[in-house]
Amino acid sequence: MAVTIPTTAVRQKDDSQTLSESGAAGLVATFNDDYDVLKTFATALKSGVALTLDGATVIVKSYQLRRIPGDRGILSISYSENDTTTSEGEGGSTVTTQTPLEEFWEIKSVRNDVSLFAYCGTSGATPNRAFIECWQKEPNAEVASSYNYTKPDGTLSSPEELGDQYYATCDLCRLFELGIESVMRFYPMLVCTKVYSQCPADLQSKSGYIDTPSPSSGAGSPGLTSFIAAHQWLQGPDECARQPDKTWKRVTTWLGIRLDSVPSGMSPWNVALYGPDGQRWTMPHVNSGANGSS
């Protein structure tokens, strides 16, 4: 329930507007009335309280009350536009929607060091992991120097036995000899910063899930839209912090994998690990069974 301005309070003409470091517009409304009337009214003004102003609902951030001659008072209320709306959902339920006051998008990248073993296979012209692991354990340096290893029966194995995998296996052995055990890969990361008047109710509801970022109207660009569409995204940290100007800054990140990096129809992110509830594997402690649940 929004509080209302006393009917006797006179709106002053020195209203002001500022821009905070968080990017949100700061608005100030000033009123003149009997000091005691304003003092009584001010007790209901707390940060986050809804206030009816000019027929609209705004969110109070702070206020300042001072006495002037004649037992009058000047009340300055700092507020922000209300970014929360409610509507009726299915079955008469109330649906709350928050529209950010400000929204900014960044495209970054994150480094991932992938083990060279990730390129090993069992068929085709790819390195043979089983052979390389045995070669790495060979205690005889002379035998290992020619990319051989001693079998359990005492005979020597060599890459020539690998057929199509021979050259690729030798190439990977040479990299290991040089001390190269991983390869750098860089994956796209989207960062969205939104400013709200109040802490978002859906915070962290999609962290750890496959999720498609959705820039608000006017916050994105055709290039950003195309970039998002070319990848499948996993939502990562979704954090929110209250700012000095009483607004809430929410920072959400997503990690992307190109859709064309996997065969058509496949999900770049493993659905069993990151898909929606009902499709993903549940954590062991979530299941209830003979041992009970927690």
C-alpha cells in the first residue's frame, strides 16, 4: 500500500534530477507544510516504501526534513521510478514484473585450458589416449624416446601398430615431451548489468541452467541479437548489491558455446547436466529413498 502526501503540503518548484554512479536517475520532490505535519508524515518514509506522487507510484530512497521560520517545514524526498508492476495470472494468481531502470550489456571472453587428452580418440586420424598413457609410464628412457613402451609380456609396442592414428599419436607425444599438456581456448561470456529500485525477486532462479539472454527493448542491438542467436548459453553467477543511492545493481553472466561447434540437433551444453528440471540429473541429496531425504 503506497503512502500519500498530506493534502496540505504544497509542492515546491525546486524539484531536481540527478544521475547516480549506478546509472539510475535520481529524482527529488520538495514540499512545504506545517513542520509537525511533515514530521508525522516523514515517519512513514523509509527506503523502499511506495509513495503516490502525481498520480503514479514511486519508490522512496531517502528524505530530508528541515524547519524554517514560522514553524513551517521543508521536506525533500529522493525517489526513483517504480519498476515493479503486477498483473493477474492464471487462476487469479498475481504476477509481479520488474522492468530495470537501466540496462547495459558487455561481450567478453573467458579462457579455458583444455587437456591435450581431450583430442584423443579410439578411431580415425586422432591420437590414441591408451597408447600415450602407457608410453608416459614407461620407466626406460631409451624405450620411451622412440615412442615405445614395454607391454606386460615384456615385448615392445610402437605407434606403427596404430595404423591411421600413428602420426597424430606421435605428434601428441612430442607436445607432451615439450611440457605442453593443455591448449588455450576462449569462450564468449555475456555480462548484463541492470539497475532496479528494489532487489529482483527472481535472482539466481536460472543460475546453472541453459538459458537464452534476452536484452530489453532498446538495450540491445542487431549485432548483439545475432551474437546471442549463434550460441547456446549457460547462465552463471547472478548477483545483486545495494548501491549508495539506494538502488540495486544486478550483474548476470552467461557462458556460450557456438551452435555450429556440434552436429546439427545436438545441444552444446549437456542437457543432463544443465537442462531444465525433469531433464537434468538430480543431485544425490535431492532424491528420497530408503535412506530418507534431507
